Amino acid sequence: MASVSEENYNPEEYLLDTLNDLDIGYVKVSNDGIILNHNLTFNKIFGYNPEESLIGTKTLDYWLNSEESNKFREILFKNGIVKKYIAPVKKVDGEKIFLQMNFKLNKNSNGEVISSEGVFVDVTERIKTASNISDLKKKKKTLKESDERLKIFMESAPNTFMLYDSDLNLININKTGIKRFPVGTKKGEIVGKNIVELSPDVKKKGRYDEYMEVIKTGKPFFVEEFIPHPKFGNLYISLTAFKVLNGLGIIARDITERKKKEAELRLHSKMMENMTEGVNLIRASDLLIVYANPRFEEMFSYDPGEIIGKHASIINAPTEKSPPSP
């Protein structure tokens, strides 16, 4: 003889209660998209009052858009079942959430589809976490690629790059910079050392205080200096120091060749000025005088610079400024 509880047993109600306890949503839907039944967790997930019945409402109202709804229905009616389908939906206040759904079609004895039903859980946090992890991986990859490009740039540059902390301890240096030190010096042997140890005369020259001032004020410092070098001979260095976070960055460029050429030009200019013969340079394209040394100007009775830009024909023209007859 069956007990009273067995006589009143309703499989669908029992299912709804069980799913409520597990925090799993349940919904039964007609072929035209009308809700036929649902449990309390359905209300909870979509943000409705637990006492409110949503039977008779359209499922389309809960989808984020009709495209998502149509896509889901197409798969369901094609396969008869959908498992672990993740889709964006919207709560009563419009907030976007993600559900993972398992649905199936219900058929009558004639094999005709009469409804569909399924269960779902809110996986919004899981999706957000996965998205954050994905974004983090992308950022890490981008940062790694950026670091690699910077490393290649620094190591390939002909200039010296050095990075110091706030106490002027060396943090990083490129290959060109390491060449400033004795042959065989390894990067690990100098990184971590103070600038005073690496350049003993840095305080004597006043550079130490100037570097600390850059860190303090953020105002860059620029200087060109002569450095006697035991390995490479005398060097001229163009040095720029600038603040990097709370530390100091230094870029040093070898300008020795430029200085040599400048010295040669100055010497050549001095020689031209001191020559006893008159010398001038004429531009071939238009025959204009572009240079004349003092002796040449004196010979033709021109003031300094007066003859520059004039046509070469005036040199032989019989004017009052032609050179006197011997």
C-alpha cells in the first residue's frame, strides 16, 4: 500500500525543489517561446522577486538579443539536445550575465516536439575570470615582446646606455657600455656597483652632484667632455643624463671623429686666413664667390665679407676695386 507522500508525489515539483537546493535554474518552454514552468532559482538568477511567477512571459525577453536566441534555438531543434552551451543573457535590470545551459526537446508519442526544457547555472564570474586571465596573458606577451625589442635596441645601439637607481648603483648597461671597462669585464661584475666605484673621478669632476641634482629636480643634464682612455686613446664623449622613475639614465655617445673633423676644419680655416697669397672659392653652378681669405680681400680692396656672393667676373673687371698695377 502506497504512503500518503508517495500518493502526492509530483516528479516535476520534486525536480524543481532539488534544483533550487543546488542553485540551478530550470525552465520549461513552449514551441513558440513562452515559459510554461520555472523554479525559484530562475527568479534569483535573473533578479526577479522570488514570489513572482514568470509563467507566460517570453524567453526572448531574457536573451541579450534576438540573434543569440535564434542561434540557440537553431542548434536545439537541429540536434534535439544542447549541452554546456554558454550564452550572454540579461537580468531584469539589464545587467549582462552568462549562463551555461543544458536543454532538450520534449516530444509526444507521435514524435512531435511539444516543448523544451533545460537547466542552467550562472557562470558570469568564471567567464570574467577567464577573460581577465586571457587579457593578462596578452598583456604579459605584449610586455615581453616590448622588453625584447628594447633589449635588442639597446644591445645593437652604438651608444652607451646605463641605468642607475636613486643611490647611483648600476642597474643595467648595454654591450657598448661594457666596452668602456677593461677587456674581459662581464656585465655581472659591474651591475650593482656604485658609480663612484665604476668612475672614481666622478666626484672630483663634479658629475656626482650634477647627477644627483637630475634625480632631485628631473631636469636633464648635457655635457661634452674629453676622456683619456688607456685602450682606445683619447676620447670625446657626448653625455646626456636624465631622470628615469626615481633613478638616473645616462646615454653616452662617442663623438671623437666629429671633434677631429671640427679640429681639421678649424686648422684649415686658420691656414687659409694666414696664407700670404690671395685665395677664393667660386661655386661652379652660378660662379658666385663663396669664400675669400683676408689676403684676397685686401688685394682687391674689399672689406671683410664684402666680396662674398658677388659674381666671379668682378675679379677681372676693370673697376676701382681691381688690384693695383705692379
